[in-house]
Amino acid sequence: MDFSESDEHLAIREAVRAIGAEYGHGYFARCTVEGRFTDDLWEAVFSAGFGGVNVPERYGGGGGGLQEMAIVIEELAAQGCPLLFLIVAGMCAPIISDFGTDEQKSAWLPGLACGRTRMAFAITEADAGSNTTGIATTAARHGDEWIINGAKQFITGMDVADAVLVVARTGTGRDGRGLLSLFIVDTGAPGLESSPIPMEIKAPDRQFSVFFDDVAVPGDRLVGGVPDQGLTQVFSGLNPERVNVAAQATGLARYFLGKAVDYAGQRQVWGVPIGAHQGLAHPLAEVKVQLDLARLMASKAAWLFDRRSPGAGEAAAVAKLAAADAALFSLDQAMQVHGGNAFASEYGLGDLWGLTRLMRSAPVSREMALNYLAQHSLGLPRSY
């Protein structure tokens, strides 16, 4: 076992950290207030080759895997720039790379690798929740096209995406569960409409309800060219999503802990830095413990996934759960250290509460992660 990072990974961390620091949380917060996407930071990350680090080299990417993508996401979050849409990008390109036809790879991967093309991912439905095979959005073959009808909820980045990777029901299996397929749909396609969802989360990445009313999709937009193969494709993307969310959570936990330690070392009351008091020092030390454990698990999950290990799903669930808990604990302790200043905008803490809390519920809830571990890791009866 070797717990040291390679020189390549250390170089990626250093370079992305520098890019994130150049913009910082102040830029992220301004974009949020002004209601605009983080275009400048997005371009900086992709022009340096890091946004498409997990896209094969033959299509203009970095040739890396989930480990490299997770490093990029973590380091940006550690500078106060948690880019939700980058997690989405980190899902879509590998799905097309792994399952797309040669024509689909050539058409979409070069643009995704350089950031010129942006793709959203649409799976969540109001009445399906975590029951992926229970989605109601359908795609029916009509000649050389597929006709999509239905609705999706909480879809990130529809306002900046050129296309959306849609999960639709194309049949029903013998067990009554939906047979799924994935389609690449232009966001400007006739019959496709999206509406922003008012959110209490302060982030430049907006959430949308998406509606499909007889949206015609060319046959060559079916990922892989064969219907009813979507469940495998979906789960090949959901595990990396969970690992990348874990990476973002650990990055945010690092950001919060760094802010708290700096403040505790400088702020003086009764003639000494407040960090000298164990009532503040010990909780921050506990944050360090939770953070280190979560980072180890996130790193292991990415390593297992890149090697197509059967234990990757379990590790991804553990990593996401542990990292989300660590991030929220880190933020809470950082806010406690800052006292009233934690709620002042200039300190860059309070505005990140909604996004940090979200990671406990999405992309998979804490309860569903525990259900998975109880069934698959402990061998307990299925509860749902």
C-alpha cells in the first residue's frame, strides 16, 4: 500500500489550486449575487486542460480518470469555488466515452474536453426520487426518431448547457421495472422547456424543472445505438458523481477549516488568541480527524473505480456519506469560531451553508447510502 500521491497528481493539485486562488470565493459569491455563471473560472480551468482531464487524449482530453477529476473538483472547492456543473461535466463525458458510438464520441467529446460544449444531465423526477427504474419520462421510437415526453426536476445548468443527457424509459422488464435508455438532446430542441427553481442555495449553478412535450430526437442521439441499455450506463455515471461530490465536500471542509484556523489564530480575546482555548481548539481538531478519514475514503473510491473494481460502488457510498458529514461539521465549527462574524458576507462562510447541507441529501440521500451499505456490505434484507 502506498498512500503518497504521484508527482502528476501533486502537479494537478498545485496548478488547479493556483487557478482557484486567483478567483477565490469572492468571485464565486459575486457571480451568485449577479446571477451569472462562472464563465471566467470555467474557461481558465478548461483552457489549462483540467476540465477535461478525464476525457481520452484522442478526443483532446487529459487521458486521466476519476482520480484526476476528483482532484480538480476538490482543489477548486478548497479555494471557495465549488462548481456543481463541473461535477455534471465529470459525469457526462465518461458516459459517452464508455458507451457512445464512435460517431457520438467524435461529435461530442472534443467539445466537452475543451469546455466549448456544456452538457447537463437529467434523471431526477419528482415522483421517482431514488427509484431510478420508476421514472415516468418515456422515449418511444417513431420511424428514425425517438419522441420524448415527461418532466425532470432539479437539473443543474440548463441555462448554460448546449445539450442534456436525458434518462428515459423505453420499455418495461418482466419484473415491472422500467428499461432505460440515454439520449443526447439539444437544449434548444422544439418541445423542450425549462424553468428555474427558486432555491435557498447560493451558487452560480442554477436548478431547473425540465419539460419534454413530444421532443423529437434523431436516432443517432441514442447513446450506444441500442435501446434499454441505460441502467448500466446510468450507474457508470452515478458512482463517479458520488465520488466527485465527496471530493467537493472534502474541498469545502478544507476551506472552512482553513478559515477557522486562521481566524482562531488571529482573533484575540482576554489577551490571547481564541484558538488557545480548548473549547475551540478541540472541535477543530475533530474536524481534522473527520476530514482526513473522508479524504482517504474518497481517494480509495476513485482508485477502485478507475480500476473497475467491484468494490467501487460500496466505497463511493461510504465516501459520499462521510465527506458530506465532514463538510457540514467543518462549516458548523468554523461558524462557531467566527461568532457573529460568520454571518457577515465578507467572511465567506454563511453563504455556503445551503450548498454544504445539500450534499447530505444529494445526489443520493444519506438514508439511501445506508440502505445500500446495509444490503450489499452487511448482507441484511433489502428494505425498499
